[in-house]
Amino acid sequence: MERVKRAAAKTKASTKASPVVPSKADAGAERRAFEGINRRKQAPAMEKRVEADVAAAREALAIERETASRRIAQALGLEQPEEAALAGVVTTGGTKRWVPVLFVSSSMPVETLRIYAGQLERAGGVMAFRGMPGGMRQVAPMAKLSAAILRRDLGCEGPACAMRDVQLIVDPLVFRQHGVTQVPALAMIPGNPTLPYCERDEASPRAAHIVLGDAALSGLLEEYGRLGGKEEVRDALAQLAGR
């Protein structure tokens, strides 16, 4: 038994880890490696080129994201279109302008909405929905409907498709202000009816007349003029006629 104990103690002592001391050869190799790194030739031109490429890529990505976000927001009526889209429609240089606002519903045939979108584009008008199909919590159905209405080529798919330059808004307030319960309906609203809720209230300017009826936009505008709004519809009719 005593011999077994001595053998176990001897084995334990021999298995204890001894500190590893790097050899002089290892230390020399390490020193030479660091010296080689320090002697590495610098290439300022290459570094600048890489930095410029990275910056250009980031800028291009940011522009692409902004463009896509703006296009989606405009399609959903969450952002005003480019200034040129409302040229000659909103108030400019102190001259009072009226915007044709066509009240519609997602229950109307898409082809009818597409026809109205083409006419509103020429007249500088806006298409207004009371709400979104599927409820205000579901954006996807409204985005799909907006794309179907605004896409110039109905057979085109993807974000690169050409869209009509007319704004769609989802605005229950403007429906309530004008007492619209039946669509399609036309109103000539002074100023800019696409302002966000926080910039409007119940006292915001509203149209003097409401025209109801499933007719071409030109017919609705002419009827509005006969009701006493000739001045309001003059510019819209001229733009619609291409004059």
C-alpha cells in the first residue's frame, strides 16, 4: 500500500503544468513579424479610393431608400407630392386657387378609379378616400389598391413602374367637413387639401358646392361651374382640356 501511495504522488507531481517559456527563436520570429508589419508600405491613394467608393455607395443607398419611401408615402397619401405636382393648383403668389378633390371609395371598380386618376392628373386634382380597405391598421391593402390606381401600365410589376402624378389621400375629416356620404363626389377646395391633420381643423376652408354623380371629371367640373363656381373650375377645366 505504501508503494502505491508513493507511485500516485510521483505521478501527480509529474503532471503539474510547468510555465511555458518562449524560446529565443520564437521571440526572434515574433519580433521580425512585427517589424515586417511596421515596414509595410502605405498606399494613401488606394485608401482614399476605398473611402470614396464606400461614401458613394452609402449615398446611393440613402437616395434609393428615400426615393422608395417617398413613392410609397405619396401613394398612401402620407406625404405631399413634389412641388411641381401641385404647380398652378395650390395658393401661389397671393392668387387664390382651388383644388379639384374627387371623393371616392375602395368599393368602386378599379378601372373607374384608374380613369378618374388619369383625368385628375391632367386637372391637378386629388383623389380622397374616407378610409383604407381592411381598416386603418392594415396598410398593405391600401398600398396594393393605390398601386393599381396609379400605375400607368397595369401589367407592370415592381417599384420601377411609372406612376401617375396624382395624389391619393385617406382623410375622413375632409369627408365629414363636406358632409359627403355618396361617391363619386366633387368639391373645389381652396388652398391645399392635402395638409396633414395637425395643420387643419374643422374651420379649414371648404368647398362652396358638392357635385354628385357617376360622370366624367369634365362633366362634374362643368356642373360645379353651373352651380356658381365658374371661377373655381376655370383653371381645372383648362388644364383638363390641355390649354
